[in-house]
Amino acid sequence: MKTVELYARVRHAVQVEGISRRAAAERFGINARTFSKMLKFTVPPGYVRRKPPFRPKLAEFIGIIDAM
């Protein structure tokens, strides 16, 4: 996961120093797609789960099993 500090350095290089996106991506060793996401968001977006976690087949019996 990329740090907030790296996000700030990347954004500063492009927006303030005026370095091209390609040159900045090479400078920081970041993929071009990741780099474009860094420019879109000011801080790293958190993980968002797309679907609920898998529930085991014994989920309805967990209380009974724990009681044993």
C-alpha cells in the first residue's frame, strides 16, 4: 500500500514542479495507472469490500459449538 507521504510527493512533483506524468512515474517507480489514481485522490482510498464476507455452512451452529 502506498503511503500518504508518497501521494504528497507525487502530487507535488506534477502540480508544483511541473514534471510530466511519465517522467514522475519513472522517478518514483510507479505504474502509470497507479500514478493517475494518485493524482485523482489526495489521500490513499481505503479498502472497500464489494460483497459481504463468506459465511461458513456451520454459521448457524457456531453458538452451540462454542458452548460445548
